[in-house]
Amino acid sequence: MKLLRTIRVDASDTFVFDRSSQPGEWAVSGAFAFWSKDPAKLEGKARVAFRSGFLGVESLGWSTLVQVVEASENDRSALVDTLAKQLLQHFGAPTIAAARAAAEDEVTFAQSLCNVPRDGVIAVHRTFENGAVRETFRTLRAKEGGKLARAFSFIESEGDDGPGEHIDLIDLAEREQK
């Protein structure tokens, strides 16, 4: 079976998110982290996490990209257990049984994104439209004959055309330093 792990191809996640995930964490979409927030009112780093972050399950940090990796049944079970505990402790799940059911759903959804070859890299773009959160996922791959060596060396994608919003990483870094 395949699951998602966070990756960090450069240092940008460490300054565009309030909390970045550690490379190699098991990951889920994480849209549930915003269920009690009004997405239209999110600003700054919270807005970036909403729009383009995958949730690292152990740290509850965000990652711009995830990688499809082989996993065992034990890996999946441990992921569900960890996520259930996080849902209970940090997201208001009423019981461990409810948290476990929600964690199962999240992990099953994450698995559904793994229909690309092993080591495929996936990005998310999340929007809030007509009262609902909409997620689109893109598979990034190296140019023909290329390797995924640098953060911006891959440009081909499958899926939607991608985000229509420009995010100025330099501006975000400068505001962080003030």
C-alpha cells in the first residue's frame, strides 16, 4: 500500500507556515484543521496553510509537498492511532471512538491520493467556495529525463490548472523579520 510523507525541498515551509512539519512525517490533507475557522477571514501564515498545506500528523505542522511512499499495514495502523490521538487532544473529538473513525476517513482519503507511482510528489490547492472547502491536487513530476533535485526544477502537472493567486515568498519572509 502507499501513503503520504511530508518532504522539504527547500527552507520555504519553515517561514511560510506558523509551524512546519518535519520531513518524513506521515501526512494527511488536513483540511479538517480549519473546520472551526472562517476561511475568508484567514490571513498570513494561516491563510497559506489553508490554501496549500498538507498536515504532518506527528507535529501538526504543515508541508507544501508530500511524497507517495510504500507503507505497511503496521504503518497505516500507527498513522490512524496517532491521528486519532491528535484529533482527541487538539481538535475537539468527543471520544476516542469518534476520533478513530475520523482518522480512518482521513487516512483512507490520503490513500486515495496515492494513485501515482511511488515517489510521486503531490501539491494541494484549497479554496472556499459557496460555503464549502474545495481541494484540488496536482501531481508534480520531473521534466522528461530530469530529476526532482531542486524545489522549482519540476513544472509538469496533472489535474487542475493550479492556483490563480500569486504568493510573494520574499514579502512573507520580510514581514516575518519585522
